[in-house]
Amino acid sequence: MKTPLTIITGILLTLSSLTFAEQNSNIAINGRWLTLTEAYTLQQRFGTNIAPGQYLVDENTGCWYNQSTGTSGCISDNNVAYNTTRGGGSYDNHGNWNHYDRNSRWGVGGTGDGCIYTPEWSNC
């Protein structure tokens, strides 16, 4: 399964050969400023406007953090399951997520309305 960052990287690599001296946009992903064409293509691909800022994108989950505004989310059209070196989890486009660490046997999760929970506590 291709990760969201793999899709983004593929689009950027394809477009980089087409854009010679094009002006950069106001969007950076993992330290690389996108050209106007790249930014437009990503917005079309994901069907949403991407707010200006410097983004960190996790290649395993597709989750992102805008360092300029402090906002975050996950790139997803549906429920997604993922695996990390220590466990696995899932998230959906409603803000619900969870992660379980196999080594510590500990889980944590959250809901789109801000609830965070573990086996021992919750702010719900």
C-alpha cells in the first residue's frame, strides 16, 4: 500500500522535471518549498485547499502538523490502518485515532472531539 507521503513524493518528483524556474508557493512539506504547480496539483489530488505554512508529514500515517499555525490532521479519504516499528494503529477522517505499542503493551487513542484515552485514564 502506498503511503500518503509516497503519493506526495511521487507527484513532486514528476512535477519537478516539468517546473524549471517556477515561483515557490507558500507551502513547504518536510523542509521543501513547493512550486505553485506542485501546490495546486496536491490540492486537486486531495480535494482541499492547503493552508500556507511549513508542514511536517509523517510518511507512515499521512498525519501532518503545520509548524506555522500549530494545526494538525491526517491525509485520508477513509479509515486507514498503519504499522510502526513498535506497534500499529489506525485513524480516520473524523479525527478518531489509536495506537498500540507491542513492546510496552500500552495503547492510547483519541476522538475527533478532543477526547484522549489510555487503559488507565481519560479526559472524556
